[in-house]
Amino acid sequence: MRKVLITGAAGYIGSVLTRQLLRRGDQVRGFDNLSFGGESLLSVFADPRFEFVRGDIRDPEDVKKAISGVDAVIHLAAIVGDPACSKQPEIAKEINWDGSIALFEACNSSDSIRNFVFASTCSNYGKMADVEFITESSPLNPVSLYAKLKVKFEDYLRNESSRIGMSTTSLRFSTVYGLSPRMRFDLTVNEFMRDVALGNELVVYGEQFWRPYCHVEDLAASCSLILDSDPKLVEDNVFGVGDTSENYQKKMLVEEILKIQPDALIKFVKKDEDPRDYRVDFSKIRDELGFSITKTVPQGLGEIQSAIMNGMVDDPYSIKHSNIVEVA
């Protein structure tokens, strides 16, 4: 039975991944400082194959305790997103860079850990050049602190020459959406559908800009796929995670929303510049690892609308559904 450490296990993606691995029969150790609380893990807390370490990735003793005896590490813990990193840049550097380095070095000193999977982002691409699609081999142009720190750590993993028996893989996640035990509404698809479902006017800035989108369940599944894959295919490698058909302009998201809720109130605000504007080709992870998505943006929109309309989400406008938080 494989024992997997998930850093950021109580988070938006981590809480979904925890459940997926437990359903597969893995042992899971969650590691989180609970900045957003621990309610997302309550339903699995008593599972005999789940254990939890509350700690800070910046604390060497906490990290040492967390990695003890595990076979693989999926590193999700971070200050996530451009707004959150911009609000607290020093803490973002401490966690997303210094903490990640310390975690990796501790894992590399372990005799048991064979896989280190790093959650990166397609935001690394910034604004695409005059090409139809971007791929893993395209130049990176990070324009935010969040993306710059992700690129910096990707480079560190590729250039780190002292690895002994540990495979490292970076996953560049699409913009995530969908229902999660640690629900977020500061994500484009979730935010758009929330506003419309509650009868509020949706204000859309820069309707023409592109992003790739991927459901939280599929992003989580890509992490376990790396652990299941031939080490020769994933070692020292980078994969974008998503589906090429799931690149959308904001106006296209609105078109899908109107199919679900034709009476939606929409206001478009002209915006000519956006530092992030890109379409991504995800053929590599499909062709080399057999990855495929199970949900599309229209399906995700329907899920979110249904959950809100049925009162399943308490106060969708609460700050607790945002990644902006004060970290000590």
C-alpha cells in the first residue's frame, strides 16, 4: 500500500485529491497549516488510512514529521493566485520558494520517497506570442509574483543535480473550477456562475482574453496519474494539465452560462490589455501518459448553479471562499 503525503491537503485541490487517493486504497498523510480551517477534511478524518499533520512548510521540524515514512510527495501547499501573492509578497516568497526548497531538500534526504510532484501553473506562459497554441516547450513569460515563483521552482527542480532515486515532475495546471470540500468563488468559472445564479449582474472585463480551464477533480487525478506512470516517462519532466478543447475566452464562458440561465444579467467592460492571455495545447500529457478529462466547463457550470440554488453553499460571498488570507 502506497503512502502519499499531500501538502496543502485541506485546500481546494488537496481536499479533492485526498479523497481520490483514499478511494484508490492509498494511505494518505495530509499536511496543512489550516489557514482556511480544517472542515474540508472532516469527512475523512476518521478514515484509518488517513492521518493528519498540522504544521507549517516553513518549519523544518514540521516538515521532518510530515515526510517521515512516505513513498511520494504531492506538493500543493502555497500562497495561491496572483491577488493573494500580491497582497502578501514576503510571505509568498517564504512559502512558495523558501518552503518549497526546504521541503524538496528534506525529501531528497529521505530513503523512502520516490516521487516528488509539484503543482505549477499555466500562468507561467503569461501573454502568448503570435501563435495559435502554447505547449510545454514554449517560452515562459511569468508576469506575476505567483507565476515567477512557480517558474523559479520548476527551474530549480530541473537543474537540481543531487537527486538520488527520487523522480520529480512539474504539473502546469489550467485555471481550475468546480465543486470542492474547500469551496472557492475567487476563480473565474465559479465566480461567474455564482453571480448569475444569485441573480446579480455579472461584470466581465476583457471578454476576448483566453485561458485554459480544468475541473478540480481532473487536476487532482493528474497528480495520482504521475505516481502510477512509468518513472522513465515522468522523471525530470513537465506536463500541462487540461484538454486542448477546454480553452475559452471570457465571452465564451458567458455563452455557456446563458445556455443554463438565459435571464442572466451580463455587462461587458472593454479592456484592451491583460498580462495573461493564452491558449494551451495539452497533447503531451494525453499522448504520453493517457490523461483525459472527465468534466467540461459546461458541466462544471451546471454543478455550481445547482449547488448554489439548492442552498448547499453557505454564504457564497463570504471571504472564507477566497484565497486572500492573513498568514502569520
